[in-house]
Amino acid sequence: MKRSLLALALMVPALSLAVGYRIPEQSIRSTGTAAAYTSTAEHADAVYFNPANMSFLKGNWLFETGVRFIYLPKINFSGEVYDPIRKTYVQVKADSSAESHIVPYFHLVFPEYRGFRFGISFVTPGGLSKKWDEVPTSAYAKEFTLKIYELDFATSYKLSRNFAVGGGLRAVYASGKVKLLYPGVYELKLDGDTDVKPAYYLSLTYKPFENITLSALYRSKVDLDIKGDARGYIGTYKVDTSGDVSIPLPAELRLSASYKLRNTTFEFTLERTFWSSYDYLDFNYNDQVVENQFGKPQEKDWEDVNTYRFGLMHRFNDKFEGMLGLAYSESPIPTKSLGFELPEPKSVWILSLGGIYNITKNWEVGFAYLYLADNDRGVNNQRIRNGEFSNISAHLITLSIGARF
């Protein structure tokens, strides 16, 4: 598979409700609170968001499953784009394709066993896609699609009445598809995937007072080494080769504090994502003709960024709980490496709301909506001159069902 394929595909997810190509929202409560959800993770999704909290959960079995509907509107572009064949800049006005995706998840916590608590989660921590049809934008990103799947096995142990630690192993798998097209000159279609990659995560929770919780969580970096096949043509030359590319799913640190006032819980989360591990994109093709044409390393130099998240959950009565969330983050992508694969804004505001209804004592259903606010970004680099991406936004709806026995 082509490095181009994967590298570009990995950049696409950034438009999925975060920055870079991560998707932090992996449950109903994380969607409703704009992912300000670490110290307050007191349900089945604690397996993923803070395994240490499993030691404080009420109930023997806890379960949540759901589906997320993600809609990415068209992105508008205007400016001058370097035409790789004509070797000059051309004026371009183009729109990306609108995208919609359906993404499932589940979380399961087992009963306590000799002081330990165990859980399993299945999530999709990154992905999505971007498509451009007009030349020369299609020469850089006719299609970039990336799917990342993660299965987590976690455990927790309560060291004292108010302090617990947790952590687990992560099994990460990714697949990607990339298309590069300049009609009549070249076309590359790339497909590939990774082996199942191991990783880990650790967390701790301290409750100094009954209504205050302090938590920390760290996820390790995962190097996604994608291998696959590339087919198409370069002029009259037929392309049928293999290749590889490596992209990081970056490490992440979360520091969180929550405060409960009667029926309302407030949480603030500081999230640090270590995107600086993404220095360059280098595709390696086994065919030397393809390597000479498309194998030149591309400098990325992404930067570590902070995301500030604030969430609120209020229990109106025994049946209904409401949620609100607000988050702010800057993009890790410097202007010099911004392209059509992942045209994200310099900074983003994320707004969310939702509700959870208890249909019985043990069963609940939930609805949450998240909006990545519409934003624009100007760009000047070697590929784009006097350019602007506008209408960069995203919508996410989560539907869930959960149980506690």
C-alpha cells in the first residue's frame, strides 16, 4: 500500500470532532460533555475513559453499546494550487464531498473479583475520510479513507477507600484507502492495513472529599505500520506493486477534576496530545518508478497541543439526566504542511448537549449531539498560495442503550 494512502488517510479524521485524526467521543456521556469526561466516568465507559474508576462503580455488571452518526459537510476551497503536471499555480474553486459515517462501540464491566475489577471496550479512536474531485485537488487527495479499530482489556484495583489505580492493554488495527488522480497522466489506487498493534493505558483516581474527584489518564503512542498494494498507471506505465507507510496514533495525557454540587456535576479536563511524533510522511514503494514519482518524504512537523474541555451533567429526577459540553483546541498542523488531505481550522470550538432516560431501574437510553463549530483557515505554502478553506465543521449524533445489574 502506498504511504500516500495511509498518511493522508490518517490526517482525514481530524475533521471528526477533534484535532488531528482522533475521535475522543466514544460513549453517550463523552459525546454529551464534549469529551470532558475522565474523573466523572462512573458507568460502563470507565473501561475506556478511566479504568481506575471501575473500582468505584456501583453494580456487578455494567454495559453500554451505541452508534454514532457522523456528518461532515462540504468544505469550500478557493485559491491557487500548484499543478504537479503543468508545474505552475492555477486558480481553483472547489468543494470536497460531503461525508456521512455510522460507527458503533461497546463497553462492558465485570463484577468485582478479589478486589479487582475488569472490563472490555471496543472503540474507533480515529478515522473518517476526505474526497476532492476537481483537478488539481484530486492529484493530492481524490480520496483518503482511514479506519482505526481498538479493543481494550482493562483492570482496576482500589488501594484505599478513596484511591484507585487502573490500566490495560490495547489492540489497535487500521485499514486505509487512498486514490490520487490526474486524468490521463496518472492514477493510483492504494489499499492496505496493519497487523494488530499492541499498546497500553494507565489511570488513577483520588477522591479527597466525597464531592471532589481528581483523575489522570495516559495512553501510549501506537505506530500504525500500514502495508498493502498500489495499482493504476503513470502515463503508459502500469502500476502493480506493494509498499508501506508508518503513521502515529499519538500518545495522550488527560488531567481531570470534577465537583458535585447536589444534583449537578462539573468537570474540567486538560488534554495533551503528543502530535510532535508526526515528523514526516514517507511512503516506500517496491517499484522504483513509483518510488521516484511518489516516494519523496513529506515534512509534517506537527505540534503537541492542549485541548480544554468543560462538561456539566445534571440529574433532573430519578428518570432523566441532562448534559452540556464545551471544548477548545488548536490544530497541531502547521500552515506549511496543511493540505487537502486534512484541511482543518487553526483552532476549533466544540459544543455538545444530550440526555439520558432511565426506562427502568436497570436500563437506560441516551441521545447526544455534538457540533464542531464552522470555521475558516487561510493557507500559504509550497502547494497552496493565497488559499482559504471555509465551512470546516462536523456534526455527531450518538444513540445508546445501557444497563446496570
